[in-house]
Amino acid sequence: MDLTLDDVLDDAVQRLAKAARNRRCAMHTPVVGTADGDLRMMVLREASDDLATLRFHTDLRSPKAASIGDEALVSVLAYDPEARVQLRMRGRGRIEHSGPAADAAWSRTSPSSRRCYLAETGPGGALEAAGSAIPDGLSHRSPTIAETLPGRCNFAVLLIELRSLDWLRLDHAGGTRARFVRPDAGAPWQGQWIAP
């Protein structure tokens, strides 16, 4: 069977959907880059069915939240070494601290994951000694839901509206590569084969 552009796009959709659900998936923690050239690994929380949007969680106090703000360029790199498939994605990112998307994401977040947002010093802030900024009483146990509530003020979601997707599968014959683009998340993907 010959591989089609629709097959490739479907493969990307399936890989990212699986990665958002399964923490053991290689693409569960892609590298996210901001326009200032900073890179970090983040947990992929959701990929919409049409790859219109990727969702990540972040601390509102983090430098990346300020850097991204509303409508900044963001890139995402995910790789599955077993399948030898790389996905490079670009789009417009925005940070949402309040509203339906942030509220829904917070309500679905487990207490152990919410614990990160209880840190007394935000990401990148100076500490007097090595360690985390999570309060001592919570550093070795999962908090209760009630104990996590003060962390809500630090919780935000990073939503990336994808505008381009580059799919590459490496193999002994030289590989296969396709690029998909669209002007906005409401438009259909336009794909073409390109040299690996």
C-alpha cells in the first residue's frame, strides 16, 4: 500500500492523541520552544482531533508565560525513537489563566500534579539552597484537593494553534517527509511531500 498525505496526517493525529493520554509514550513530553530561543520539555495534555490546538499546563509565574503571552510564535518538537518518526510543529501560542479552558484543565488535574503550583517561588526564581520550592509539608506526599486550591492562582494553560506540521520518518531507504500548512486553525491542512 502506498502512503498518502492523508495517511501521514492521520498518523500525526493518532501519535499526538496517544501521547496526550499515555505518559509512557515517547511523544508525551515534547520540546517546546519560544521566540526568544528558549527550549524546555513539557507534558502534552491534549491534542485536538484535527490538530488545531495542543494544550500544555504551565505556571503563570514562569518566564515562558510572560514570553508567550497572547499570540507569540511557539514551536514543538516530538520524536518517537522506536518508530523513528519526528514531528516538528509551529503555531501561535497563548497563555490562558482564567476562563473555561483554564478552569476545565484545572478541574481535571490530579492533586499530585496541582502540587507544582503551590511552590512558594515561581519557576526560575532564586532559592537559598538546592531543592524545590514546594512547601515542606507537601514535598513528599500528594496534597488533598482542598490543599491545592491556593495553587489555582499560579496555574495556566498554554494553547498552541498549529499552523504548520512537518512529519518525518527515518528509514534505511532515506526516509519519507511531508509538510502541512494552513493560515489558521479553522482552515484545512494543505500537504505536500518534501525531501527528507
